Amino acid sequence: MFVALCFSEHGILQLSNVEKSEKATQMSIKIIEIFVIMREFLINNLNSKIDIEEIKRRLDNNDKNVELLFSYLDELIDKQDNKIERTKIGFKK
């Protein structure tokens, strides 16, 4: 049976203060560096997801605006096709 144990970044830091061997200190430093890299990755990934969601929201809004524009254009075309000739008023020769 596999049992996984994990420490937080602060737990590793405390462990490095307890363990005094050179190898334990090096490993603790490497693990803390990995935590820092993971944190930066997660922050960048979160920012990217937020940016993507903002782009999706804008695209959805643009789609609605384009549909509205085409519906107005269709109405104008229908008005042009069904144009009723008006009787002209004014001076006639």
C-alpha cells in the first residue's frame, strides 16, 4: 500500500531548521525552490484563465451586437424593398 506524505512550504522550512546535515539542508532548499516555482506557475495560470474568460465574455457580447446589427440591416433592406411611392407635392410644369 502506497502512503503519500506531504509537507507545506512552511513545514519544509521548519524541518530544515531541525535537520542539521548538509544533504537535508540542500534537499530542503530545493523543495522550497519548487514550492516557489509552483506558486508562480499557479499565479500565472490563474491570470491567464481570468484573461481568457474576459475575452470569452467580450466575444459573447460582440456576437450579440453583430446579430443585432444584422437584424437592423435586414429591416432596412425590407423597407427598401417594400417602399411605397409617395405623391410628389410642389410646383408642376
